[in-house]
Amino acid sequence: DAGVIQSPRHEVTEMGQEVTLRCKPISGHNSLFWYRQTMMRGLELLIYFNNNVPIDDSGMPEDRFSAKMPNASFSTLKIQPSEPRDSAVYFCASSRGTSEAFFGQGTRLTVV
Amino acid sequence: AQSVTQPDIHITVSEGASLELRCNYSYGATPYLFWYVQSPGQGLQLLLKYFSGDTLVQGIKGFEAEFKRSQSSFNLRKPSVHWSDAAEYFCAVGDYNTDKLIFGTGTRLQVFP
């Protein structure tokens, strides 16, 4: 398996634009996590899905953020409109049950 | 709700010295616990995990961690640090009921030659 695949690896966008981050989890994994990493706040859990259903989105900062998982092999995290304070590295991770989570390489988002 | 505390933001050690990184968790039952390492510009890589059984777990790269229920701790140790161990280390706690995985804020390790 190629592991968790995230795209794009880097994204630079202007404030106010819509940004969509994509994630392909490892086949057979039933849990998917979106994390945001910043120097100030560390690694924050934004939302996680179990069997494609959002279980806990309490970490989503505000309504500008939304996430979907239309099927077991794909998830998106959307920010609309984007703001400079959204600049961070966004990680997607997947796991099977209580086993370890495997992380993607991350998407470095810069909002100017 | 589970939570994780890593009290040390930054630790500096000399190459060859021993290392202990602290991790304390809060969880209502027996948790499952992980240590991950992140090199600059990379994703997180699993070092070791604890689910049950032997409270001393061995991981990759010569790391080990000990689960101490009485202290709600899961400290990471290595007897002799190598320069290549310089990275950021994250402790994480999982919830058996929901599979939710929460990370600590991380400890940045710097290794001097």
C-alpha cells in the first residue's frame, strides 16, 4: 500500500479564496483523522470519521471549515473563505480500529 | 474526554547521553498509548505503542516506554541518544470506545555532538 496520500503537498492562496485539501486513506482502514499543526498550538485534532461518518468535529475552528468523506477511500477538508491565520500544516491520518494511525506527508497551507 | 500533557517543550542533550521524555495522560479507563516522532518537513512515524499486557514496551530505533497507571504516565526513554534522534516527539492517547486519537503538544529534542 502507498500509505496515506495527501494532496496538494503545498498550497499558497490569497485570503478569501476557497481551499480544498484531499486525503486518500489506507485501504481497509475505517477511521480517518484530520489534524492541523502550528507552532503555537501543536497538533490539533480537527475532525475524525469512523466508517465514513463524522464522529467528532468539535475541533473544527469555525464554520469556515468543513470536511466530508463521501466514501471509504477519499476525504476532503475545505476552508471557505480562507484567512491568513489558517496557515498551517494539515495532516490526514487513518487507522483500523484501535491500531496505530498512519499519517500522510501533510499539506502546507499558506494564506497570504 | 481524554487528554495528553507533554510538560517539556524543548529538551537538549549531548550525543550518547540518556533520554527521558515525559508524557501524562487523562482518561477514564485503561488507555491505549503511542509515541510518534516527526522529522522536519515530514509526517509522523510511530515509535511504539501500548495496548495492554507488559507495561514496558520496546519500539524502533532503540526507544522504549513504560506505562505507569498509578502516575498516569507513559514516558519515553532511550539509553544513548544519537544525533539522528533530533526531532519532535509526540505522545498520543486513544479512546477504545470511539477510536479518537489525541496528541500532546510535542517535545522538540535537540542533540549536541
